[in-house]
Amino acid sequence: MPKPCPKEFREDVVRVARNHEPGGTLEQIAADFGVHPITLSKWLRRAETEEGATSAMPSAKRS
């Protein structure tokens, strides 16, 4: 089993994928960072889920 990527790396890749230029593909972004496209898709879904959970929490509990 491959070693997990650091959280900061995953966050950077997700940020780039979300802000990619028109015409750019997730497959190309994944290749640029050396990850599998399916892995990138999973990271994007996980980030959306985590952000949804964070925004649903009362502000007092987020700190």
C-alpha cells in the first residue's frame, strides 16, 4: 500500500484542481502532481464533505 501523502500536499493539489484554467483537465493536474486521477477525485470529494461539515457547525464549535 502506498504511503499517504501529507495533508498540506493534498490541500495544495485540491486548491490547484479547483482553480484550474479552462481547458485544463483533472487528469493533467493529477499527472503534474504525480497522483492518480481517481485519487484526486477522492480528495476533491473529501474536501467538499469536510467543508460542508465545517460550515454546518455552529461557529463556537469550529474553534
